[in-house]
Amino acid sequence: MSTTATKTHPNLRPAPFLTSGQLAKATGLAQSRIQELVPEGLPAYALDQRRYVYDQAEAVAWLVEHGHLVDPYRAAIKALVDDAPPLTADQAARIKAVLVGAA
């Protein structure tokens, strides 16, 4: 009968698993909202019937992809664009000329 020895590599660390409370604190979302998103597809690993842990990178990527987390810089740029007055036909033509290299 052979046994397999488990070796650890000193440079490898386990994934940063977080509780729902820790993920809520890291993302600024309410803990109850984190828990509500699990049935909607938020990647979670069940410890038992009621408790989950989350891989931080995986969970944050899902939250961003599904619009639950917004990059503040993107939000600021979007607000500027949304609040800008519409372009005139002349302005649009000038921008188009610059973008296609005709200017």
C-alpha cells in the first residue's frame, strides 16, 4: 500500500477566501446583498447549507462584470459624457476628421 506525501511550496499561498462579511467590507456592498447575489451566480463555495466563502478576485470580477461594482473613474467619465451637451453637426464632422486622420 503506497501513501502519497503532501508537500507544500513556500511561494504558494491559498486563494484569499473571504466570508460574506469580509467581501462586503472589501467591496462596500451590504453583507445581505452579497448573500442575495449567490443564487444569481456570484461565485461562492459552500461550507455548509448557510455559510459560504468567496475567492476575492473571482467574486470582484463577477461583481464588476454584472454591474454591482463600478470603477469610480469610469463612473466620473460616464457622468461627464452624459451631462455634456449634444455635438453640433460641425463639431461631429471635425471629430470624425481627426479620428480618421483627415485633419
